[in-house]
Amino acid sequence: MAYGEYSVMETLAIALWAGVVSYYWELFGYYLLIKWYRDRKTYEISFALFFLFMAVGRVFFVIYDFYISDIFWWRLGTFFQWLGLTIVAVTLTLFLFEKNIFKYTFITPPIIISFAILATPSDSINVLRMYLGFIFAPIYALLIPGLFFYLAYRLRGRLQIATFLQGLGFLVLYMGRVLHASVVKEILSPAIYLLVAPAIVILALLFIVMGIQMIPE
């Protein structure tokens, strides 16, 4: 794509991702300024930070995908989105595990990956992208929803449904991210990675928010 010259499909994609970012910011403000300010619950500040990091990361990805094709912007986008993943991993382990060894097992890898993204030399960045795209991202794309589903299995009633919806939302969210990942763009049609991917992310956010809203006060 020649930057500055956009097709109709690319213009629609920018608009959809702008909608995703706006939704992220709205959810960040809601869970920080309204929910957490009122209730002071751990999961509320966790989701506020998650949506903040996802919003910032997606802004950098939009810059990289449509405006400035510099790996610097990809690094920043990936860094912030892995930080968001770290927040979710920390929150889940606090609810699921009592022993620190299990907590550190789930929390440490995304933290290391986040900073490795910034520290990896430019001549090795493509190798890192392959590892992220084919190994680490798929693992956490299954692990995070799996932990939500496991937690839902242990719960009952409305809280069980709420946790299941959050797990479903994260599963769908990572489906959208996979469809937009650099390593799979070459084998997909432009309509899928430009339009279907952000639409799926918006759907995922609806599931996540429905689940959070169902959590008893």
C-alpha cells in the first residue's frame, strides 16, 4: 500500500479500528472513573488497565499499518498489547491459584516477552515476530480463555455465566488479532484482515463487557 493513498476498503478498515480504539478508551474510563472509583474492586482496576493498554497498543498498530511503515510503531503496539495480556494473566492467577509458583509461571512469560519486544535488535526482529505469531501468541490465545472457562467451571449461578462470557470474549478477541497478525496477512484476502478482523474484535469486546456487567455487585 502506498501510504497516503487509501482504497475504500482501507478507509473502512481505518474507521473500524478507530471504533475499536474509541470503545477501548470508553471502557477504560468507565471501569476506572465509575466502577473502580465507586467499588474499589481488583478486577475493575485490572480491566481498566487492560483496556488502556489495548487502546494505546492499537493506536500504534494503526500508525504502523496505515501511515508509517516503521518497525518502531509495531514494537510499541505489540509491547502495550502484551502488557494488557499481563494484566489479565495477573488478575486470573490471583483468583485461581494460591501457590506463588503457579502465579509466577503464568505471569512471568508475558512480562519477559513485553520487554523483549523493545530490546530485540532490529536484525533479529523478524525472528521474534515469527516466535510471537506461531508460538507465544497462540499459547496465550488458548490459555487466557481456558483459564476463564476453568474458573467458570468452578463457579455457579450468575457468576459462572459472567466468567464464561469473558472467556468467550477473549477467545473471539484473539481470533480477531490472529486474522490481523502480520504473519498471516499474506495468506488472507484483504477483506478478511482489513474488515473482518476489527469487526470480530468489536464483537469480542461486547462479550467481555457483558460478562463483566453480570458480575454481582
